[in-house]
Amino acid sequence: MATTTPNYNGPSGRTEDMKSKASEQLGAVSDAVNDTVRDASRKVENMAGDLAQRGREVGDQVQDAAGNAKQAVDTSLRDHPMTTLAAAAVIGFVLGAIWKS
């Protein structure tokens, strides 16, 4: 009845084997972390680009709305000056009342 013993080269061989396995695992973890960080970085860059584009679109819409409002006021002043003056007075009164309270 022969007994088998593990095939390693004494304590130093076992230590080297453990170091090698630990190094491999550390390398794998490092690669996984790098991949995760790279993916997160790409997603953040994409989100920032999307937000910048949306900001430009909103800015364009605000400029269009301001232009339309200016054109409407100009037309109203030309066609109905007294009505426009009365509307401005009412708006001023309401804003003053809100500001005061």
C-alpha cells in the first residue's frame, strides 16, 4: 500500500506556486477594474456630449421664443398701442404685488 504525497518542491516551491497564483488573480482583477473604469469613462463622455447637445437645442428654442415674443410685442405696439400699454401696466402691477409679498 503506497501512499501518494503531493508533488511540490518543498515549502519554497509551494510558496512560489501561491505567489504565482496570487499574481495571476491580481492581474485578472486589475484588468477587470481597468475595463470597468474605461466603460464608465466612455458612458460619462457620451452623457456629457448628449447633455451639451440638449443644452444647445434648448438655447436655440429659447432664442426662437424670445424672437417670437419680441415680434409679437412689436406688432401689438404698432397695431394696438393702448391695449399693449394697459397689458404692460397689469403685468407690472402683478409682478409688483408678487415681489412685495
